[in-house]
Amino acid sequence: MLNRRNFLTAAVGVAAAGGLAACAKKDDSSGDSGSSGGSKTITLGFSQVGSESGWRSANTTSVKDAAKEAGYKLQFSDAQQKQENQISAIRSYISQKVDVIAFSPVVVTGWDAVLKEAKAAKIPVVLTDRSVETSDDSLYVTLVGSDFTDEGRRAGKILEKVLEKAGHKGPVKIAQLEGTTGAAPAIERAKGFKEVMDADHKADWKIVVSQTGDFTRAGGKQVMAAFLQSNPDINVLFAHNDDMAIGAIQSIEAAGKKPGKDILIVSIDGVKDGFVAMSEGKINAIVECNPLLGPQLMDTVKKVKAGETVERWIKTKEGDFMQDQAKAALPSRKY
Amino acid sequence: MTTSSTTPSRWRALTRHHLFWPVAVLILLLLVNVPFTPDFFSVRMADGHLYGSLVSIVLFGSPLILVAVGMTLVIATGGIDLSVGAVVAITGALACSYISDQNDQGALSGVLLAMGLGLLAAVVCGLWNGFLVARMGIQPIIATLIIMVAGRGVAQLITDGQIITINSEPYKLIGGGYWLTLPFSIFVVAAVVAVTVALTRRTALGLLVEAVGGNAEASRLVGIRSRRIKIMVYMFCALCAGIAGLMISSNTSAADGNNAGLWIELDAILAVVIGGTSLLGGRFSIGGTVVGALVIQTLTTTIYTIGVPTQTNLVFKAAVVIVVCLLQSPKFRAKVFGAKFAARFAAKGGAKPAAAAADPAAATEAAPKMEVS
């Protein structure tokens, strides 16, 4: 789907990053201090997937800002959704003898050869955001990224709180707006949510309708409009991202119902517009999927460079937000 | 349209009318929804406007109808326009980014200017397409591919790769607002369709378009300025796409350079084909296109309503489209139930419409069963 735009993503990426960088301020959750501690500046080679979404450009900006703040030298390259670009970027990092290589893999497989080269050159590799499948686990040190299944579980858990707070009684009829069919976040978020449902709420919760809204506002709006017709008794909406929830809210309003009251809404991501909707009382809870993993990545890079052992999967620091926290959290949302 | 004195030939004339099969499929698709949504056809008042499935179908289908109407004329000249999706994205992005820069987003003058700006950009895209096709002699599919690919990049450039959210009441009207209890977009679509039909069927313009589509060189030799006609239809098509772009962005009050109008060109071409316009050019039906676009929108709504599993969405859509296209083909009809039907008509002097409608019903209802297994 994104392929046909490949040769444009570079130009757009530069523009998007530029636009973001202009408004990006100091990172809030940076754990380490400005100095790198050692005598020599750490050089980090980072290969990004591309710039396909607002989430991704926020991710890029975060990595760049955090590297600057930590005082690391960052070699950044945009792979424009192509594995071969990413492999050649990693090879060039190896020949430049950077201290640590980090990348968000475009695809899951096909990394063994280039990762072995990195290993032979004794350069540790850190994955961000997405994982890879390799024959040899020692080829990368760690993965810094979100756990989508857990986000689904957290959405289930926070729905319990939302229902309790709303004083909801009786059966819970859930409409689910899924992400793009086949995408990892869509599959895993649905899976996590279902786990909670099957474990604790087998009797009273039921997903009455579930359909893909392609992670877009227009999709969410149209699908929700159809849901409200076929199942007028829906009282909970679980959206796999904020944009679909925002679209759905408009359909709920057009049906003469009150989003956040007649239909309780839980969504995942935590983009700015999602928080705006939540502060207006239209979304009840948001489970954050944080693209701002730059500070955590720099922290990990420092530890890896110092030879410390790190966990195999460093999960992104993410929060769950209820309505009462929305207003306070809103000014800090930057994507 | 054509009526004759005896019943069998009247029935035959009806089934042979170019709108018969598209309309039959549309009605059938609507009926399929009834078991799943019992009050599918009911329309009630909600929040000061009419509300119901039919209203939603027309509201969400409006942009597609517009794009498809523009596409019809391009296809009638033997061309094709793949750039409409990108034009949708550019128009929405320009209008929304202009409005979001205003201090008072609700100011009517600012909104009108934003819309004008968006539509101007759309028409320029159309002019470019027309120039490449008519003046440079580039194959339409290649010429319009340029903006299809590059245009979306431009839209993303305008929006900085972000989704621009606006909060403007007047802008919301065109794609998401209501007027006289009906979605305002219905009036826009009605106006565009009426103007198009008037221009093409009440003046010689339609004939000229068909002549150019039939044989551009011959029409030039008889004195038709075929190049100018071609440029005009591409500009008109882009204008329609531009209005659709305003509608789509207005509907969600946001411009999404990445996803607005994504793949709408394919749905539009499909709508045109379902409506009975020949891809070879030289013949077109605006009414058929409108019905075709409604068929596609109803199909989408049906998928959401009847609970097709998400993984099989596209298979289901494909199956229905195949059936519709086959029903459209006179050769296929003649081969499959031609002999049987012809015999029955001859013997009984025309079957009941209900009985005739049962066959396509069986065919379409068999489609989901096929792909579930």
C-alpha cells in the first residue's frame, strides 16, 4: 500500500520531521543526564522505517531529540519502507564503526546476514518498536518497543474502571473498531482485549460487532454509522486507535446519542486529538501507545555500550488515562 | 423508456434497459440488509435531521458519486483518470490547512476562500492531466498515474504528514452538515448531476464527448475540437474530485493526506462500469453511474452491517462485483439463462417480475456462501 509512495516519502519525511522539530520541546521523561559519562562521545547509527504516519514522525523526532539531549552523535537514515535500504544503511554504519546500531525493522525476516556482519564487527544492535525473527538470538541485544497485546489487555482492564465509574449495570455490548486487517497492532490489540474478556467477563461482556476501520477517521465514522443501525443497543466502543474513535464519535452524535455517556469509549494510542476528545468527555479512557521512546533508547544504548546486561525486551513506558487526567495531560501531548 | 403495446415485449424492453441490472442489484443489496437490520428502511428524526441507513448510504456515498460522474465523462472519451484520489487528498489538505491558519475558523469568507483555493488546485491538476493526454499524446493511464503518485505526496507535504483537525461550522456543512433535515451533500450531488446531465444531454456537448470517445481522429476531421473536449473533461473530472475532496475532509472535519480518497479511483471506475458505461469510450450513462456508485456504497454498508469477518471483506466485495459484472454482460445472460428465459417468455408471454428477480438473487446470495467455505 505504501510502496507507490516510496520515492516521495523521503521528501515528505524531511518536511514532516522539520515541521515537528520546530514545535518539539524538551523531552519530559528523559531519565539520564546530558553527559554521556565516558570520555568519548557515543555514536549511534539509527535506521528508521520511513515516515508513514504522525506516530512515526513523532517517533523519529523523539529519537533525534533524545540523542541530542544525551550528547550522542546520531547517524540517522530513513529506509523509505524498503529492507534493502535498511540493510545498506546498517552496512554503512558497520563500516563507519559506530558504537551502537539501532533500527526499526521494516519486515520481520531476512536480517541474519547483515546482523552477523555487525556481530563480527562487535557492534551491538538494538531493535526499536518492532521485532525480528532470527536463527540466532545473540544477533541483537534487546528490543525497545510497545507490547501491543498488553495494550489490548490494558484496554480491557481500563474498561472495567470506566464501567464502574459510569455505574453501568446489565450486559456490556461492545462494538470493536479494528485496525488495518493483518497489521500486528490490530491483531494483538484484539487478542489482548479478548484475553481479559474471556478471563474475567465471559458472562457479561460481549463483542456484538467488530469490523476494520483501517486506523482512519473516515473509516471509523462510516463503520460506526453502520454499527449503530444494525445494533442500536451497543453501549461500549473499543477502538484500536484514537483516530477511528474520533470518527466514530461523529457518527454517534449524528445518531442523536452522547459519546462518553450513552456509549462508553475506550481507545488506544494517545494522540493529541484523542486527548482533546477525552477532555471534552467524549472518550472515557485512552491506553497510551508511546512513540516517544527516544529517551529510553538512549538509556539502553548507554547501558549496552557500558557492557551492562539489559532485558531482552524493554517495554516502552506507557500510561493509561481516564477522563479526569485528560485536561492535565493535554498540554504535554505533542503528536 | 421504451414501451410497446404487448406485455412480453414491454418486459423485455425493461430488462434490456441499460439501467435495469444496476437498479436490480441495488434493490437486491438493500433487501439483503433487512434480515440483519430489521428497521433498515426506516428513517427517523434525530438531533434535528433525518437519520437512517438510507440517509447514511447517500451521505457517505456522495463523494463517490461525484468522483464517478466526473470519471464517466473521461471514460466516455476513451480515457481514464487515476489521479482523482490524489486530487481528493490535495483539495482537502489545502482547504483544511488554509482554514486552520485562520484566526476565526468559522468565518464564512475564509471558508469560501479555502474552498476556492482547493478547487482551483484541483482544476489545475485536471488541466495538467488534459494537457498531457490531449496535447502530448500520452496514454491516459500513464498521464494520470503521475498525479496519482505525486499528488498524495503533495497532500502530505501540505499537511506536514499530520492529520489537520479543524473546527469550522460553515466548512462542516458541505460534507457533514444538514439542510432542510437532509444531508447537505445530497444537494451538492444533485446540483452537480443535474448540471452534468443538462450540459451533456440538453446541449450537443454529450454528443461531442461520445464522438471523441468513438473516434477522436474522425471527430477532429468532421470539425470537432477533440483536444479541447478532452482537456475539458479532465478538468471537469478533477473539479468533481475536488468537490468530493472538500466533502470528505469536511465530513470528518480533518484532512488526512495519507488516507483521504485512498483507492477511490478504483471504486469510481467500478461504479462507472456497473452503470453500463463502456471503458472503450463513445457511450456513457450518468444515471447508470449514480446507481453504480450507490451499489458500491450499499455494498460497503452491507459488509459492515451483516458482520462479514474483516479478513473476508474484500473477497465478499469481489464476489458481488463479479456477479454484477457478469449480470451486465448480455453474452453471459444469454449463455446461462438465456435459453431457459427466452423459452419461458415465448410460451407464457412474460414471467412475473418477482420470478425473474429470483435468479440474480440466488446468484448474489450464493456469493457469500462460496467464500465462507
